[in-house]
Amino acid sequence: MRHLITTKDLSNAEILGLFKDTEEFLDERPRSLLKGKTVTTIFFENSTRTLSSFETAAQRLDAKVLRLDVSRSSSSKGETLYDTAANLDAMGPSAIVMRHSKSGVPFKLARYVNCPVLNGGDGKHAHPTQALLDLFTIRKHFKGDIEGKTLIIVGDIKNSRVAASNIKLLTRFGIRVILVAPPHFMPTVNLPKCYNLDEGIEQAEIIMSLRTQTERHETQMYGSLKDYASDFCITKERIKDKKVIILHPGPVHRNIDISDEVLADERSLVLKQVKNGVAIRMAALKKLILEND
């Protein structure tokens, strides 16, 4: 049984194969590749972008979508993960897309079901389809020539599953990653680090800004978001006319992560990431469901 829990579940060759399908799916035409299949989505953590992206992807492939309302499910009444998995499995889904606030839960669920599990984000651990769509967006912009490009990840890196997945994936494809954050947002990893945004931007060809993960902070980590923004917001004054592209996994805290002016700049590829995300998830659902058919 094949699952997509982390980006390590796919080889580089498989990822490039996914990207071929992704490119085709960008035309947004409906297809019947998954006609008769059912995709179940169960998100134990709030999501708009990822949930709607997966559901749109499934529907464009002609799969039926069953969204489980966690607030009304038995899991909110104390049902164990094993029982939740058993009940999900009994419905005979072709795939399950899951998000959970605790790291490792999708991996555990995958042990108890007879269909592919796709991780829509778990705790601080991983968000594989976000990293895949980020890599696809970068490759498409640079026409495949990404070896040796320098990317800075800016913000609350320590608490970000997006950063964790991107660090592992992008370095596999030859991208140089530099971490830019205040000390309390900096993870312990063997990568170049920078504590000053302006110094980081000087080196960057790609800027990936992150949302401050305030819901994952046990105590307040910065004096205020305004103080954080003064140090780490991506502004026009900082990037000037530099040849660079701007990415963000969303949702964007406007004028805290990225200024309004930069979001409207042609160098911002945030909306392209959203479009690419649906196509990536179409490719992932197609691959995992048909391989396990």
C-alpha cells in the first residue's frame, strides 16, 4: 500500500513523473480518471485552502468527495484513532486525505486502513503536497533550471510543517536553502542561517515567507506582530527591483508576512501556487489511487 505521508514517500523520478501530470492538469478541464472512486477528507484542524484544493482536485478527476465533519464525529466524543480508522475503512474509500494538529497521526492511521492516505498536514511534522507544489512552481518559473538556486525561508520556521517538508524536498533537487528568522523561530538543522532579513534577501533568488504559527506557540514568542513585521515583513523597500520570486503557503498575514504592495507585485507567485496546488493534488490522487486499484 502506497501512502503520501512525507515527501520521502516519493523518489525524485516519481516526483518528476507527477509534475508531467501536473502540467497537463493545469488546463483545469474535468477528467473521468477517477470515475466511481471516493475520496474521504477528514480534517481535525481548520483549513480552507488545502481542504478545498484537495476536494476540487478529486472532483475534477470525477471522484466523489465525502467530507467528514470532525466537530460532529465520534472522534470528538472520545473515539480512538483505531476506531475512527476502522469506521473510515468500512466505508470503502479509494483514498483518505487527513489533517491533524498532532504530528504522526496520518502515519498511524495509514496502518489501519486499506486505501492510500494523503497527509494534508500534521502538527509541525510534514505537509508533503505543499512542498511538491512549491517545488513545481519554482521549476516552472525557472524552466527546470533550479540546480544551485538560492532560496530563503523567512519566518516561524521552527513551528512550520511547510518549512520542514520544503527543507527536505528542495535540497534533494539541488536548491540551496538559507533560513532567515529570529533566534526563537530558528530550528536546529544543518543549514545556513541568517538572523537579518536584508542580508538574506541579498543572497536570494527565491523568497519563501511563512505565517507566524501563533497557535503552536506555548507562550508569546514576539513582543507583538507589529514588532515582528518591522523585522521580517517582505516589503517593496526591502526587495527593491531585485530579480526574485515570492512564495507563501497561505494564508498570508498581510503587512506582517508580506506587504500589500509586494503581494500585488508580478514577482509574487502566491496565486500561482494555489492554481498549481489543485493540479499537484490531482496528480497525487491519480497516482496513489490508480496504483492501489
